[in-house]
Amino acid sequence: MSPSTRTGNRPARLWFALGALTLLCAAGLAGWRALLVERSYAEYSACSGCLHMASLAHDLAPISLVALLLLASRLPRSRAGRALIALPTVLLLAAMAIDTVVFRLLYQRMYLQEVLRFAGESKHSWTVAADLLGQWPDAALLLLAVLAPVAALLACLVGGRPSNRMLASALAPALALPLLGFAVPEPDYVLGESWQNVLEVNRPAPLDRPYSADQVAAWRNAPALPSTCLQGQQQRPDVIVLLVESLSAYHSHLHAGIMDATPQLDELARANRYVPAFIANGFHSDGGLISVFNGRVPIPAINRMSSIDAFVGFENAADDYYARMRGLGYETLFFTGGELGFLGKDRWSSALGFDYAEGGESPVYGDLPRGQFGAPEDAALLRRVLDWHAARQDSRPFFAGILTVHTHPPFVVPGTGTLDEERAFRHVDALIKQFHDTLAERGFFRHGMLIVSGDHRSMTPLKPGERARFGDTAFARVPMVIIGPEGSPAAPIEGRFQHTDLLPSILQLADSEVCISPTQGLLFAQPPQPAEVTAHASGLNREQVQVFSARGQGRLVLDGDDTRWEDVPPPYADELLAAWSLDRIDRGPVRANRLEYLWGLLGYDRERAADPQD
């Protein structure tokens, strides 16, 4: 804005000073948020310097809007007219301020629907904020957050008017400011909400749009996906599925040639079986667990992205897997080092049908040091499974799922505190080899299988060369290594497979018959049979499900009644659209409770706040 004002126009000079202060505060909030993004997401993703410029670039748009509103406030002659312009200006600055403060407190963006839930309890919310922001430099952030909307209010209400020529000269840079953001490339990173501005993260989400009764009825009357039944092998091997947190294709030199963080797993893959083109159906751990152990594509429910109810609606496995395995005489178990109570894995594993589930809160871990998610080191988890196996007297075959923890970003090397992605994965690579060797010494592989995969591709930006190597599947690629039973061919399994193929593949191996849809493949059939359609619930665009087929790549856009295919629709496109939409509808909306949960971690009790006499 130009400082030039009409001669002697003191109100205009005051407006300029307050307007400049407002814009400085807005820029300060944007800069503070960029630092927080760098401190949290960039360190979390082991990509220092990747995200802060994108954060600043995206905040240019709301800063430009503030500048335009300040200029517009000079047009009305009356205070009432200026007050009408002050309202959106103050609200926008307040949103930027609250967003930055909430991000500082919780490393969570401000979602309007969540903030409104706490609006009636501002006194108690302020208590939490004041306690946490009582020291420098956090006190400066709190001051900035209060000053920005106050300065905006005063700037809009004050009288005075610069010349039209000066207003016009200030208009051009205000309009051009957002264009500078286009010079900053978008990061290849699934957590787009990290760098997007407060307006972008609060846009109406197609993902959360409801469905009309007429459309639901039409889908219920649509043709179902066809089913094909094949003869099973009735082998009934023992099966261990080892899901390694964040293990990605790029970690493996064999699978990608980008890093060499899993040399021993690569050696095991070459000596046994592996899938060069393997897709994770989900983009985070709960999606990985759902796709592997439910056998279902983890298409998000309405409100899922603002909820911690990760497994609600996924209480049943595809093909009634656990009941069928029980009928075949199997014992089914689930082990993880993380606490089972986190995100409700205890309720999920019980409802799903596991005979036994155990997490890091188990007394078997005693007083061992804990890390992320309350988990002991992965070495302790794998020792625990080996101890269970050694002590097992049950003659039944078993199916055991294992989820590791300690290769979760930011990739802490156990025992050192050092952040180093390659060393962290070399550490777990050595643990996998030790685990395999112990099982081999016990003769497990005479009639047993160890299946190793990542739960999802690491939630980090793409590495150089990943997109060139994998194309549109880059965000979904994880290793899949299959060891045993003895006598199995040592060769890669060609074709594109996915996590949801695992349960029907095991049923085809163990039972006398299995029936599959076009979205299910069979890894252990002779020859292996890829699914006609593979899917990845996108983390980059949460309202989209990427779908891959022989026809090419398509995208199912989840948008209420306007749910639709874009790009290349797969085979059975209409049947798939109806089936996946009905799956979301039948699971129902989940509670938008993520911010409330995070406040709870800070000791904020919403119910007590509502009844201060308690």
C-alpha cells in the first residue's frame, strides 16, 4: 500500500499505518505457520526444507484477500458500510490466527466444524492455550494472533481515504500477490493439508457430501459384481504376515533401485518369491491393516478425515475370512508393539474375529523402554512372537498377523535417538532376517509361510526417481516377499497384485474352494491370477480412489450423488461405483472428533468443561 495520502488527511495516514500493521501480522502468522510446518511435517517426513516454501506460497492468497478487503474498506463513506467490510476481514485474520495457534498446540489444522464445537467453551479452551503459550516465543505468537484481527478491525473502521490514484496503484500488487505462489512447485507429499492455507483446508469436501435416498435406492438395484469360483488347494499351512511400518518399494534396491536399506530382505526375496508390482490399498497404517486383515479397500467414510474412528465400519472381513479359517481348524492371532487401544485396534481386532490380539501394553514387555505409540522396540515384538511360537503346544494351523512400529517417521534409529531413514530400515531389515533364520532353524518353513510387506508407502515426499520408475502408482508401491513353504518356486510373481488379494489367496491355499470378484487376485494359484482391477485410496487427493486395470488408470471421485469416474473407467465400472458407494453408505458417517481427541491429550475434558460444578 502506498503511504501517499491526501495532504493533511490524518485519518488516511492512520488507516495506512493500521493496514500495514495488519498485513505485517498476516505475514507473521504465515511465516510462523511455515516454521511449524517445517518443524513438524518436514522433520516427520525426513525431508528438511521440502514444505515451508509451499506453505508460504499458499498463504499468499489469504494475505492478498486481506489487502483487497482493506482497500475496499476505503470505498464506503459511512462507518456502517466499513463495518460490513470489517466483518470478513476480521474473520479471515482470526481464522489464520486460530489455525496457527491450534497448529502450535496440536500439530493439527483448524477445521471449522471442530472449532464450532468448542465455541461455547472458549473460556476453557483459552485456559489450555494460555498454559501452553505462557513462555517466549509462544507468548509472541499469542500476541500476534490477538493483534492481527484487532488491527484489521481498526483499519477497516477508521475514516479517511487516500486518492483514487493511490488506491489503484495499490490494487495491482494486491491482485498479483497470489500469482507469486504459482512459482513454487507443489510437493509430492500425501499430507497436502500441511502446506495448504486455512481457506483451502476448510473448503467443502466432496468426500463428506451425503447421498440422497433416491440415489441409494438406485445403487441397491444396480447389478452386482460378478463372482468366479475356483478350486482350492487344501494345504493349510501356518501363515505369518509381517507388516513393516512404512516399508516402501523405494527402500528396496531390488524393487526400485533407489535406496539400499533392505539388503537382507532383498536376498530373501531373490531366494524365494516376491511381487515386483505390488500395490498398498491404503496410504496410512489403519488403511494398511484394513486392506490386509479385512481384505477390503479402505475407502474413507464420511467425516473420516476429521475423525479418529479409524476402524469403525470395518468390523467384518471380506469372504467371512476369520469364520472360514476357524472352520478349517485355524487359530488366528494379531501382535503389535503399539498399544491396541490406539485408534480402537482392540475393538476392531476383537470384532474382526481374531482369536487373540496383543499390543505393547501387554505385561510380557515389562519395564522395557517405550517409543512411538507406547511401543517397545521392534526387536522385543519379534522376540515375543518367537517366544509364543516356541511355547505353542496347539496342533492346529495358525494365521498370525504382526505390525511393527519403529520405522514410523521420523525414522529414529533404535538405541541412538538419531534420525536416519536408511539406518532405521537397515535395523529392521536385520531383525527380519533374524526372525526368518530362527523360524528356519525350527523347521517352520517345511509347512509354513512368512509373508513380509509394508503396511503402506511411507508418508514422505516422493524420492528422486520414484515417479519415473513407478508412474502413477508411486504413492502406493510397497514390497511383497513370500517365503515358504519349502518346495515353492523361487521366482518373481508377475502381474499387479495388492494387499486385498492376501486373504482370498490364503483361502485358496487352505480351503477347497474360493470365490473372487474382479477386484481380487490370487497370489498362490497355479499360475498366479492378478485382479482385473487394483485400487489405492489416495492420500494425495482424499476424495479419490485410484484404480488400475489393463485399460489404464481411472479415478473414482467420491462426491455424494455425483460420485463418478474420471480418466479411464475400469472393467465393471458401473458395478464398482455402486458397490463401493454402498460400502461407504452402509458403514455410515463417523464422528468428527479428531480435534476433541487431541485436546483431550492435553488434559482438556469437554464434558467437565460443560459442567464446571462437577
